[in-house]
Amino acid sequence: MLKKIGLIISVIILIINILNYNFEFEFSDSDNKISLIGILASSCSILMILILIISEKIQEKIKD
């Protein structure tokens, strides 16, 4: 349950950062740099949570 809540929060943060990113200025604006860091960080957290969920499912199958 806690993993799913973390996954939902990470997806929400990812969506907020994507909406905050200004595609006209690309890398020159400091707000865009912050948005890119947020996008990267939330993408990494989503990936790590998904790896954790998958590894727990594999561990349950091996245990049985």
C-alpha cells in the first residue's frame, strides 16, 4: 500500500513538473532547469518503486 502511494505521489510530481516546463526557452531559464531536475528525480523514483514492486512479486513466486 505504501509503495502505491509513493508511486502516485511521484506521478503527480512528474505531471506538475512537465506542466511547469516552458518548451520555448529550453535550458536558458532557471525555472526550466528546476523543472528538468524534478522530472528526472520523479522519473527515477517511479523506476525504483516499480523495480521494488516487481522484485517483491518475483520473490513471492520463488518462495512458493
